[in-house]
Amino acid sequence: MPAGLLEGFRVLDMGSGISGPWCAKLLADYGADVIKLEIPGCGDDARRMGPFAGDDPDLEKSLTFLYLNTNKKGITLDPSTASGRRLLDRLVADADVLVENNPPARSKELGLDYESLAETNPGLVLTSITPFGQTGPYNDFEATDIVTYALSGLMYHSGDSDQPPLRNVLDQSFYVAGANAAAATQVALFARLTSGEGQHVDVAVAQCLGAHLVQPLPYYNYMGAVKGRRPVRGAGFEELMPARDGYVAPSVQGSQPWSTIASLIGLEELRNEKFATGAGRVAHGEELKELLIKGLSQWDRKPLFLASGEQRLVFGMAQDAGDLAECTHLQARDFFVEVDHPVVGPAQYPGMAVRLPGETISGPQPAPLLGEHNSEIFGAELGYSAEDLVSLRQLGVI
């Protein structure tokens, strides 16, 4: 496994889906020794999440699973069996962190509650990620991404005021929660340096999103009013607009004269004085929007983006996955890494978002096959013989 700043810490990843595995992956990326525990035969739920490499719904070909589980070792274990529990206790005794995202009642049923685990290892940091947290009337409710996004309050503020609220896509709430969980886990490990004790890190997905409401909640508390969604001004700024080969996001900053923007877009009608002020652009919003569409249709996205930067203007462009893969800026920062998986072969993966000085991480290891490291962990580490492993496998323990 690659060396990094968390080298020497062992993490048991008992999460499934996105939030728990994403938390554990971030710890693995920084060098923690992460062992992924999956149920024998079926594995992590993410193994059944599409899309699949080659459009083949195989347990080893889920693109979601492959990305979320790089740099981990993988074993199979059923902790609901007596033998499985004994194996888990031995793993927990030598672990620093256990990550899980079961409903609280299910965790207690499996003996994954903090009180039970702390009896085995008082120094263990247990990180639990659930939709609504360990306490409160919703604590055992399950939820999909759209549910946590809606209940967090963030959805209400997404979109335009004349349209229903919008949902973000790609299960972002679970990634936000996983990232928060990874950060909080490291804080708990830091606290353990002085206290010598572990603790229970309680991560609620909806609260992770609700923490982003830095304007609406104070707005309500101080003014007694509910802040709505973005007003529709009709001027075309701070929104996506069509260019010749896709979409761009023109933006007006107060320090830049309107003449600079008009000159960049290159349409003479935009130089009209009625557009020179913010109030004028709002008053003549529909007319201005039509002119912007006309002017921007003469531009491709990237040349406009680069030209706007040269003029110290803040324009953006909507990039799809192909654009990102070919992005010269990301390539220059070595953002993408190549991972060669034994079943699906080599591919480029997004790399680490944050790098620290002195970080020595090399190319990532591929996501483990189901039960790939059973012999290494149960055999070489815990001392079980090959015959023992055969028996445990036949009994459905591993």
C-alpha cells in the first residue's frame, strides 16, 4: 500500500454504498491501512450500482465501487455469526478506526455500537454515518440522496424562484457526509493522542448539508422571513447560457466596467448606454439576454473562458466528463491517476483533491476483488490455517 501521512493507522471499513466507503477511501488515500469488510457472496451494495464497465452488471465491474475502494484491502466476513464475531473482535482489537453506515438499531443488533466495540478496544474511533444521526426522532429512518437533500433545507434554495426546487445529482449528499466524516475521524485520532481514548463520531448526512445554509438560517432568525430561491432577472448573468459548442456562465463583477464585457463578447448593440449599469441591465433584462445569446453563439467555450481571464473577467464554462479528462489544467496538476484493475483493466481515475507538503503517495492500488485478501488477513495476520479458511468459507463465515 502507498505510504502517506496516515501511515501506521488501521481502519476497518464496514460501510456500504457511498458515504462510509468514501470516508474510508479518503483515509486510505492519505496512507491509512484500510481493510474493507464485506458480506460473503454479495459484498458491498455499491457492487450493484451502475454504470458497469462494458455494461456488464458483474460484482467486480461497478464503476462506483471501483472508484470508492481504491487503496483498500478486501476481506469477506459475516459478523452476525458467532465465528464471524470472534474474527471481528480480533480485528477490532488492533484497529484505530471503524467506519460504518448502518441504521443505529442495525448497528446495535450487530454489536457495532460504540459501547460494545469499546469493550474490545477502548482506543477505537467509531465513525458512524447515517442520514439523520444517532439520536433524535428520525435516527433510524433510512433515506436516499434526494430525501436527505430535501430535508436538509438545501434543496429549497436550489434553482430559480419561478420554478420548483432543484435536486443536485450524483448522490452528492453522501459524498459531502463522507468527506466530513473523514475530517472528523482525523480530529478524533488527534484527540486520542492526549486522552488515550477513542470516541464515537456521529455524522448525520442531512446536517452536513444543512451546515451550508449560512444565509437562510440567520435570515430567518434575525428577520423572521424565509429566503427564497434565486430571483429571475432575465439578464443572463450568473446563469448558464448557450455558446457555440456548449454552455458558458458569464458573470459581472462590480470592479469591471460594462464596456470591457461588451468588447469581449463583440456585439456592438451591447455597448448601448442603457446596459451600462446594473439597474439598466435588470430593467432591460429580456432584451439584454437575447443580445447575449446572439453574441455568445459566436464563441466556443474554452476560447471565451481564456479570453475572459485575460481581461480579468469572471466567466465560466460547463465542462462534461470528456472536457475534464482532457483538461490541460488538471493534467498539469497531475489530478488524474491510472489504476489497473485485474478484471476491468486500466483507466484514469480522479486523484486526490487536496495534497499536503511531504505527501509521498504513489499510484493507487485497484479496488479489491470480493474477499481478495482473506488469506493475507485471516491467515498470515490472524494465524488461521488454509484448512480453517476452507471450513469458515463453507460455513458462510467468510
